[in-house]
Amino acid sequence: MLIVCSLVFLSSCEKEGEFHPFKRKEKKCAIVQSDAIPTTVQKTMTERYSGATNLIWFDKDGSSFCAVFKIQDAEKKVFFGLDGQFISEETEVENDNEDNQNEDSGCEL
């Protein structure tokens, strides 16, 4: 059950409003296999987030890549340019106060 719930949340790459899987309007981005991610993007990801688990990659309409993963009791959504350059990071910490609003550019297409 946990895996199914995780896949529902992780299959999304865009949202409007709060950083909460059940309170957003979603526009799905294509999930990308790790071996299809350019080496420069993977290298930047590994250098910045070596302890990442449950990593899933998304293609942001061919303009960048989005990685969603867990690290140190937090869920992160990180954006990288096609050349591997770090763009931005969004974090949701477990047990966040529900009134806490996170800014999120999402994966708008």
C-alpha cells in the first residue's frame, strides 16, 4: 500500500498551491529511466545528494530534468538543466505544519 501511495505522489511533477500530494492540481511529466539521464545530470545529482533513496526522474518537457527522492527524513524535488547544471530544490520535511506554505515552481509545461 505504501508503494502505491508513493507512486501516486511521485508520478506528479507539477502542482499548484501547497506542497501536499492531495491538495494540488497535477500535470504529469514523463517518468524517465535512470540510464536515459545524461551523465552530467547524474553526476551533479550524486555530488549534491549522495544519500538519496527512492529516486525517480522526470523529463520536464525536454527543457530540464526533475528528480524526486528521499534524504534524511525529507522528500526533495530537484531540478537540473539538460547540461547538468543545478536549477532549484524544493523540500518537504515529514511532520511539517500543514499551514507551512512552500514555494514551488513545479514542472509546468
